Amino acid sequence: MRLFFLTCLTMIAFAANSILTRLAVDGGYIDPSSFAIIRVLSGVVVLSMIMTVKVGKIELFQRDRAAGAVSLAAYMAGFSLAYLTLDAGLGALILFGVVQISMFAHAAATGAHPNGRQLLGAGIAFLGLLLALWPGPGGQSDAIGAAFMVIAGLGWAVYTISGRGSDNPLAATTANFILCLPVVTIVLVGLATRTTAIGWGLGILCGGVTSGLGYALWYSVLPQLPQNLAPVVQLSVPVIALIGGAVLLGEPVTVIVAVASVMVIFGIALAITSRSAQGGRS
């Protein structure tokens, strides 16, 4: 029961990143560039404190740190800029779909031969993602906002792939946050135009609590989850974000978004459960 509660809490924290960012940026409390910088800074502070207490030191310069820092910066910048125009739930769905499809494509390109069920699932998810991204009449996403979220999704996919095989993923995440801070600051500081106390508070909450503590919590429960269950539980994140955006921000959940969500989540579930059944190939 404790594991179930902590896992649910982690998924809520991940979904809250979308809701908090949308609230801060679209609400006019802060510009997206300042929000991204504050989010990373807050994450650095919280994760560094956790790692200092646990191990007493943080090893910054190791293999794949550069790729991790740059891809994390791409995710942070794209994520904040996307929520100028995207709803929280739709943004989370696009992010989730791009990440999972990118990782599937990478696996297929590097020697993992997908079976028919995996290809079917990936195809369904891709069609659902196209539906969510459709900018024309009846479409739900703003083209510029969707493009920024695609960049964020590609950044997170590269970040995840580059970090695979890490002996201590929490330590790697902490180091990447630290190295990401100067990158995202240099890239975005010239675009920072507006901050308020509420904007600072939302940025700190998003970076320190739902990101920093959220990642720490995830890495504490992940070893306790069955291998085939860990990717499945993450399917709940865009659903929680859609519900949270509708309830807390008053965002409409249209038929198109609902259908796209079902297609993306069902397709990915089909693919990843098949992968687990085939011995955990990736």
C-alpha cells in the first residue's frame, strides 16, 4: 500500500509540472525563460541537498554528462515556451508521445527488432500524436507551442537514452541539473522579461518540489516496482495532467484531445507491454 501511494504521488508530481508551468506562464506571472531558469535552479538546490546528505559529494564530470546537460536544457526551455499557448493536458500528451515514440525509434534503429504488436502500438500512438498536433481546422494545438513541446520531448528522450545504464540515476540527474543551469541561463537569460513573486513561487515549487523531490521519489520507488510495471504506470501522467488542467485551470477536454489521448496511451501501452513480454528488449 505504501509503494502504491508513493508511486501515485510521483505520477501526480510529474503531471503537476505541466499544470504549474501553464499556470505561471499563461497566467502572466512570469515569462517562460525566467520560469525555466528558476525551475532548474530550484531543482539544483533540492537535488544537491539530497545528494549531499546521502553520499556527501556529487561527481559532475563523467561520461555522457555533456549530452545529459544539453538535452535537459532543451527539455526545460522547450517545455516552458510551449506553455505560452498549449493547455497543460495537451502539452503533457504531446511531450509523452514524442518521448516514447522517439525512444521506440531509437531502439529499433540500434538493433532491437520490433515485433508486429510493437509496430502496431507505435503506429497507433503516432497517429494519435499527429491528431493532437494537427494545427488546421478542428485542430487543438498551436503550431509554435507544439513545436516547442516536440523539442522538449526530443530533449527528454535524448536525456533518458544517454542516462541509461547509470549506476546511480539520482546522482546522475543531480549532476546534469547542475551542469544544465549555466547552459539554460546563457541561452534564455536574454529573453527573461517579467517576474513576480507568484511566478517565483510557482517556479520554485515546480523545480524544487514536483521536479527535484519528484525525481528523488521516483528513483526511490523505481527499484521496488516490477520491471514490466514501471513504464506502464507512467501512462497515467498525461491523463492526470488532462484532468488537472480541466479541474484546476478550466481547460476544455475536447473530443479530439480525448481521442488522441486514448490512441497515444493505448498504442504505447500495447508496445511497451509487448516489449516486457519479449524479455525487456528496448
